[in-house]
Amino acid sequence: MAAKKIAIVTGNYKGLGKAISELLPSLGYEAPLVIRRADYDLCDAKAAERLVNDVIAKHGRLDLLVNNVGDFIHKNISDISIAEWHEMMNSNLNSAFFMCHYALPHLRRTAALESSGASDIGLGQGICERGAGVDIRVNEDAERTNNTDIRQLRSLHPAHILNIGYAGAEHFRTYPTTTAYQAAKTGLLVLTKGLAKAEGANNILVNMLSPGHIENTVGPYKLENISLGRLATMAEACSAAELLITHTYLTGQNIELAGGWGL
């Protein structure tokens, strides 16, 4: 029996993070920790390091990172305090960077080992090949396979990072009352695309899911500004997340789950 894949979903004690965590067992993942700010304040790099280390110490692997934490403020940019600005940047952008920084070595290792150990696709013990910081052993048949075929076999078993953004980040449309939040989430989009380009060679796929207004939305909204005339359901949000954490070729993508809001 294949080992259960291990996921970290930050901010998974409520809302979308909780819904994604509850979805994961059906996809072969376990999200073993309920992550609250009282236990791991991910605005602090040391807390992010401790969270990753705690999961690795107990489970020995990491296959998926979902960066879901992030505070929201609805306040005119002219009235936002220095402390509030830092809170938006730290919770929405810096926390994701900290988590990626400490998780990436483990995601690389898992992606490499999963790809090399997939007996159902013809890989087994044999000669040694270097890849993504670990030794990958392939059998003699695989050695004779051309490099393109080997890369295709490995790409069937990627590790994933999913960042939770906001609808509108890609269009750089801003509003005075949400500028600080939008600035942080736009930075998260740039981080997503940069990591996707940098980590593709390590078989790590990095994507972003950007909700508009879903059924637990905390910000003000007008239904007449949403083309579909309704909020997204949590099930619809999870369906989009499932696509991004199970696909083996999508990377650097940002899916807006907005029902036509902001068009």
C-alpha cells in the first residue's frame, strides 16, 4: 500500500482552509495538524520553520503545502496605520514565503523519491542518478530510456504548492479601502509565478486559487457586481482547489473563482 501523502494547510481551522483539509483524504492526503495562530504565528519565520519541522519529525515527508492564512482589512489606505500595513504584508505575503522557504527542501525530496520509486511505471532499484538533491535509482531498462521518457515518468508524481489569493490580483485593479490587502496578494501572485518557474525542474508545481466572494465572505459585496448573481459555494471552491493540487502539468497558474466579479 502506498504511503499516505502529507499536507500542510495553514489556517485550516475554519473557512476555506478547513474545507480543503476535509477534502484531502479523498485525494490520498492527510493534513495532520489543525494550524491556529495561537500555536504557530506564521508571521514569524521561526514559527514557520517549527511547523514544517514538527510535521517532518512526525511523518517524515511533505507532499503538499497550501498557504491559506491571511488577514483582511477594509479601510481607506490613507487611514491605515503602519502596524496594520505590516500585518497585511506579514500575514498574506511574508507568511507564505516563510512556509515555502522551509517546505521546499522536503517537497523536492518527496517529489524525487516518489518519481523514482513508482514501481507501477517501471522504476526500481539499479543504477544511481542524481536529481533534486537526492539519489534516484532507476533500473537498467529506464537507463536505456531517453531523457524525455524519464522526465515524463517523473512528472506523474509532482509535489504541489497552492497559494490562496484574491480575485483581481492579476488585473491590478485596486480599491482605496482594500489597497493594503490587494498589495500583499498581488505580491503573492508574483511569488507563485516565480516559484513555479524556479521549481519546475524539481517537479514541484506551484499555483494560486483566487476566490472572489464565497459563502463565508467577510468583506462587503454587491450581488449585482457578480455576473452570476450569487456567491460561490465552498464546494465550488474546493473543486477548483482539487484541480490545482492533483493536476500533473498545470503550474504558474492563477484560477479566479469569482463568478464574473471584476470583469
